[in-house]
Amino acid sequence: MVTFVVVMILLGLVAGAVARVVLPGPDPIGILGTIVVGVIGSFVGGFLGYVLFGKDLGEGALQPSGIIGSIIGAILVLLVWRNVGGRSTARSHTRSRRYARR
């Protein structure tokens, strides 16, 4: 179990870092956020692999994927984060600066 967690953290770091390189932009999420994006991306990639290819039916739909699926999933997670979470945070930060100047 400990080995699985360590592997998921390392895989998440690699997948999240590759996703941030493929999609450059001002993401103030740091290394911990990069790992979280990669780990969530790994499960998203595993789910998409299950849905698209029907592989590993005995393990269920929520499963970690390989490195390619993890990177694809991390890219999708980063895109969703930018469109949903990142934009609203940037707006509220801009508003607070605008009101602070007055």
C-alpha cells in the first residue's frame, strides 16, 4: 500500500509537470498542486481508458492509468481547472486590487 502511494505521487509529479509544459501559462499551483493535478489526471486517464476500451473490467471504472493516460488526464484536468477554478480566482483577485486602489 505504501509503495502504491509513493508510485502515485511520483507518477502524479511527472504527469502534472508534463501537462504544465504542454500547456504553459500562469498557474500558481506549485509542486503540490502539480502532483495533485497529475494524480487526479491519472484516475481521469484510467476512467477514460476503461470507458473507451473496456479494459480491466475486473478492476472497475476508477483506476490509475499508465503514464500516457496519466499525462492525457492531467492535461484535461489542467484545462478544466483553468476554465472553472483559475478564471474565478483571477477575477476575484483583480477585483480586490481594483477596490484597493480607490
